[in-house]
Amino acid sequence: MTLRACLIVVLTALACLPSPGEALALGQPLSPSPQERQALERAKGKLPGTIVFASRRDGKWRLYRVGADGTGLTRLSTHQANERRPYFCQGGKVLFFQSDRGGRVQVWRSDPSLGGAKLVSPAGRAEWLHGVSEDGKRLLVRTGDQPGDYLLRFLDSGREVAVDFPGWGARQGWVDAVLSPDGRRLGVLFQPREGGQPKQAVYYMEVDDQGRLHGIREVSDGCVVGWRPDSQAFLTCRRTPAGTSLCLASPDGHKERLTEGRQWEYWPAFSPDGQHIVYGASPSDQHDSDTGNYEIYVRRAQGGEPLRLTFHSASDLEPAWGTASGGGQAAPAAELLYEAEAYNHPPGQVVADGQASEGRAVLVPRQSPGGGVIHGQYDFLPAGSYVARFRLRVAAVGGQGPLARLDVARGGGKVLVSREVRPKDLPGGGYADIELAFDLDQPDKDLECRVAFIPGAADLYIDRITVTAAPPGLGGYLKRLLNKSLGRGE
């Protein structure tokens, strides 16, 4: 190839790359078609339970909840962390999921709304979640990329054992295993490295309390992802000329195709009664899970038209179906929480503070230069009315002039509401909440809650910022009263 030809190839490739703005684009809300609206209207109140799924609508993976009939879409994740792989157990009362909120990917346990979350993984160990038993006592985790990196953990005693995939013969390659609801069986995809053994396939096997494997049978091709509640069969995703097809596989090797395979269909899971399935599907030209337009669908396990539940051009995937009711009208996102130390900028200093929510706060000494101290969340919120609460305190007061300017801004830097804070607004030396109410007339994926320091009046301590849905009936007059008519915005 000549030099000129090489240059043409390089320039053509560069021209095809997205611009910086396009590369960061994470999608937008979509509108249902008239047929989809009619289907959702017919489904209201007829499909019980709620579905929790992962979505990458603002650059990180968050957990969302939607009613199985398509109502009540709510964002559950509040931390600035990636959170994925939800699993319900104990009749839908407990939710397990994986999160990197502690710095590493680890397993957490919470209530169905992510409240009261507690770390399950050992401190400092990265783990990926691969299933939990229905009684919540057994957990399957993966700690690395080798077949021998799977552990079966007994949560009531804390004991854990290695799952003996190498003893089966799977020593080099990729294992993707899923624990059954009874905690005693595995669905396993094995992909050997460089023509090794066992052959590439989906296998059924039983695992005992010592991690030993028994009753191993090859049952399908494709990949395995979802067990039926009775632990007697699981769902697989098998390749077709146009995408993947969802199939039901049983330990005896029987396979039943459930969908036609005209698109990419992955992450299937059963409803609690085993009568329906939920899964993520994307058009056949959009396979990648990060960038494809995967949406959440439900349908009867034995046939029927699928019902589309989500409408957003970012990926929605990894659904889990719980028994709790989640109906009602679409709600604003759940509370967002921003620890100040995660969004600190000079002249702010992260310091230990026993009064702060997590033992640390951002301190700005009163003689520091002025400027933006807390900013950069760039978060997603649906349309709605909200209240932002800035938790602040002062020390070493040396004047009564302005101390800081607080504001909430949407994409493009447009300020929705702002106010100045003075030392008199934070009496007593302890933390107090300064509240700002605001409206979003349309969804926004670049929302910021900001603190700009003004030098001279006092030392400023910033603990955290929370954003919650505004109380019903908080009209314009009350908002202006809440914001004390200071600064811009209502």
C-alpha cells in the first residue's frame, strides 16, 4: 500500500470517530408508539410485582425499579457508584446486588428499594455476584477471571468453599455460572481456551457443601442466565442468524424455544410464579451492552406478545422480578446523595469531622480564595419537582457577610435556583440543612448541585448534599418562601 493510500485510510477512520460530545452521549428518553401505549394501558394492574434492572442513563450503571405492568419507574441507586446484577430472595423482601460504592466491585444486601444496604463481601475483596439462594443463605461469587475463582459462601456461618471447576477439567477458559434458587445447582457456560476441554457448551451440574460438582450434563449451546423458581430448568440465550433466541433448558437436555430470535435478547429471568419472563432486547444492529438500545420486556413464558416496559436509548439490562407491588404513576427518581468529599475542588480540603455523616467533610478556611468548591455530579433526574438540601456548618466566624453561594444548575450551566448563605443562617456551631426547591420541566442528565465559597466571613464545612422529590403541593409561592427569594430561580 502506498503512503498516500495509507493516509486516506487513516483519515477515513478518523472521520468516522465520534466527536467528544457524541462520545459522551448516553441516550435520551424515548416515546412509546401508539401500539405500545395501548399495550401498557391494557396491562395496568394485571402483572403483579416489580422489576429491578440496571441502566446506564447517566454514564454509570444504576439500579432502577418499574412495576411489572410498566408503571412507577423509579431510580433506586443514590450513590455515585456503578450498581448492577440485582437478585431477589426471601419472597422478594431482600435484594442482593453488586456495587463499587466502596471502591471495588463487591456484593451488597438491602431491602427491595436499596434501603439499609450492607456490605456482604469481605472488606477489600473484589467480587462479582452470580446468584443467591431463595432463602438468602447461599451466595455464588466470582473473584477473578479463572475457572477456579468461584466461591460458594454460606451467609449464616460465614464459611466459604471454592467451587471445583478445575477438578471437572475446566482449567483454562471462561466459566459463567449461575446459582439456582435452591442453592444446590449450577447452570454453567464454559468456553475453553484454544480448543481445550471440556467442549464449549451450557452444562447443568449439582454442587455440594464442599464445592464438589456432581451430575454434570451438557444441555445446550448459547449462554445461561436465569433459573426457574423451582430450580428444575433454566433459560438460555442461543444464537440465530438475526440475533439470539430465548430457550428453556432442562437437566435432561430438553430444549424449548420461547422467542423467535429476530433481535438480541439477553438476561432473561422468571417471574416469582414462573409464568412470565423478563429480559433485555436490542435491535439486531446494536449488540454491545454498553451502547446498544436494550430495553426491558416481559411476556408469558408459554407464548404471547411481549410488553415493553422501558423507553430510553441507553441500555436497560439484567432485570430481576420481585413480588412487592410497585404500581402507580411514574415517580421522580429516588433520593440522590452526594458526599462533599467526592466532589471537592480547591480551595476545599477533605478533613476528618466527627459531626459529618461519614466522618469526613470538606473544609474551606475563611481566608481561602473564593471559587467553586463542590460541583461536577452531572446526574440524571426525570422531570418533576425537587428539594436539594446542603448540609453545612461554620466555625471561626469573623464577619457576617456572605459565606457561600449555593445553586442547582442543569445541562449547559443554566442555574435553576440559587441563594447566598451567611453565618447567621448556620447558628449553633452544628450542621444544618439549607434547602433549595426547583422544578425540571423535562429530564436532565447533567444536573449539578454546587457550592461556591466567598472568603472572609467564616470557615465553612460541607458534609453532603441530598436531592429528594418535593412534597406534594409545593407550589410557586411556597417555593419562593423556601428559597427566601434570594438569588435567581423560583
